Amino acid sequence: MPDLNLQLGLLRQYYESGATRSFAFRKKQLIAIKNGIIKFEKEIDEALFADLKKNREETYATETGLVLAEINVTVRNLYRWMRPTSAGTNLVNLPSSSKVYRDPLGVVLIISPWNYPLQLLLIPLVGAIAGGNCAVLKPSEFAPATEKIMQKIITHIFPPEYVLYITGNGAEVVPAMMKNFRFDHVFYTGSIPVGKIIYQMAAEKLAPVTLELGGKSPAIVLADANIKIAAKRIAFGKFINAGQTCIAPDYVLVHEKVKDEFIDKLKDSISRFYGTDASINYDYGKIINQKRFDTLVNYIGEGEVVTGGEYNRENLFIAPTVLKNIAPGATVMQQEIFGPILPVIAFHDMEEAMEIVQRNATPLAFYLFTTNTQEEKVWIDKIPFGGGCINNADWHFTNHNLPFGGVGNSGIGMYHGKYSFDTFTRLKAVMKTPNWFDPAIKYPPLKGKLKLFKWFIK
């Protein structure tokens, strides 16, 4: 790919020119993204409706609005984030002073998925620009309408030697870039299997990575929970974007004492949100493509359908579906569902519930519904997870004050707000020593100075 290699080389030259480093430059680029989103808002809405049947309100709440909020937070705080911070100086180095600087990384690669194709590309870009980097963007080809409008926005705002937008088959384009060019950071959002491949390619060039992956995120409903609220919030968190959300509750573990009540309230919530026919509901989306559709339909037969179960391949429609009495060893309880199918499983005690969670350890998200603060503490202490909520689902993602990222199989690294800036910059330590104080004790000959060294260095 000689032309692409040339373009990547131009990115490196532009970064090394120092053009991206000043506060004024970074702020100007961030505001340009904001203005671009506002200018093309109508076309963005149309693209996300074409790809995922998202309405305007959902698009703003889960895509454009989140990017705009991220930009506003970053612009408001960037000058402070960029300033060197003072650090302590130990006794042996006095009267030196110490500071920690934040350096840009260089040329970074951002690879985004199809389920939230705009914000999962642009929020990392905000962090990369704030950090003073050049960036290569590879959006998902599986959301073609959004890919096209984002290309229009990015190429309208940025020269390709600063932000380069690459289209095409990710399985071909990404390896071609990573094998022929060393990126200073690779930021990938997507599936665990592809994340492992990205990690291996990055390791060959010792390139650091951020991997935002997935996993089976549980929702635990204890016997003392507010069942009506739990059902409503789980239904919303699960079925928004037709279940195609990496942090959606993947399954529910509900205490056997309240299982029937919970299922009844869950059915009520689904009916209130999406009506009797979700296929024509304004607020309900579609499955991204037929390959995903076929995989999801196969899951439906692995349990007893409590509500939903209807589907239409031509329209890529699968109704909000709740399953119980899941078949032993069912695939639906081994693979991340990533669609509008929600298994509900009863448990007797905490040990049983925790054993089920640990079958798919280190989930990206974890949701606990309880009114008992002691139970809350026990669960948080015992279960490793990326992030989560107590008595809520999904909404922690929208809080830029919280780091977002996975643990173990669900990912490496974090971002959002200040955490994005930290991800796309590197700590650089600097100690400054005055010339007026230069004690001979520090220099050879060293014989006879051991006692003093032991006094100073401790």
C-alpha cells in the first residue's frame, strides 16, 4: 500500500514539526469538530437512522450529544491539564525541584465499531487531539452511511497529514497499516477476538494499546431491590439500540423470591417503552446486518420465551425478547449476546450467583440492584469489572468524571474526560538542579562515605 504508507509518513512529519503541540492549536481543532457536528447534524441523524434505525433523540443522547459534551469538558479544562505539575523532591536531591510534564504520544490509530459508530470514533479523537497527537481514523465499514458522513466531516475539517480518515475492509486495511508503520498508540473498540489480534500486531512493534472490548455484563437483582425500578432500568439499558451496546446488561440474575415479580415488571416496562409491535415503534432500532441477525435468532431457541421472540429477517427486526429456563450449556450464556435477547436466571444465594458470574469473569460492566449497602460493598469487593452502577444500568458511561474501560478479558486502559487526555499523553519526569549548591559528597572518591549515604538514602 505505497500511497497509504506515504500518507502515514506525512503524518509523522507533521507531528514532528511541532504544529500540534500548542494549546491554541489543540483548542482550535476541538472547536472545529464541535462546529462540524453541529453543521452536519441533520445528515448525521439520517445516517444513523439508515444504519441502525436510531431516531433523532436517541442519536443526540447516545452519539452526538456525548461527543459535544466531551469537547466542552475538554476545552474548558485543557489548559490546566497541559500544565506541568509539581512533584516532591527527596532529601538526597535537595535543593532540586521536580515536575511532571505531559507529552503527546505522536501518531495514533483509532479503530471504532459499528454499534455507536460516531461517538466511539470521535470521543477517542477528542482525547488524541487534546493530547497534541496526529491521528489515523478507521471507522467500521458495517455502518456505511455513518462512515460516509463522518468522512465528509473529517475531511472538511482536517488536512490528511493531521487527521487521516481511512475506509475499507478493516481486516485488510488495519494489518496493512500496522505491519508497515509503528503507531505510537493504538486505540481499539470492538470484540474480544479482534482485540487479541490488534494486541498481537501492536506487540510486534512495542506499540502501547487501549482495548475497549466486551464480555457478558451481568445485572444482579437482590430480594430487597425495588423491583419496579430495577425492571424499568434494566429494560432501558438492555434494549436501547436494539441491545447492540457493549455495556448492556447481558443477562439478569434475580433472587428466586422475586423472580416472578421481576419478570412481570420487566414485561410491563418493555410494553410501555416499545408498544405491542416494536417493529413499528419510533424508539426501537434494527439489527446491523443479516450475519448478526442470524446469530441472534439462534439464541432465541435456547430458552423459554417469556415475551417477544418475533423476528423479520428482511427488516433486520428482532423484538425485545426475554428468556427463562435456559438450556444447560446454552451458547446464549457463553457468548456476549449483543442484541435484544435477555436471559433471566433465578438464584438461591450469593454463592450461586457469584459462581455464575465467574463463568464469564471480568465483565466490562456490572449492575447491582439492592437497597442494602452492606450487600453492595460485598459485591463490589468480590467481583472484578470495568465499571458499573448500583440501581441503574449503562448510565455510568455518560459521566465524564468516571474512567471508562475494561479489566482482564474486557479490555486494557481507560478514557473519557481527563482520562482520555491521560491515555493520549505520556508522563515525562524532569528534575531541575541549581548550580550554586554542589556538595563534594556526591562525587568520588566514595570511600568512607557509606555512613552518610545510609543517612541520606532511606
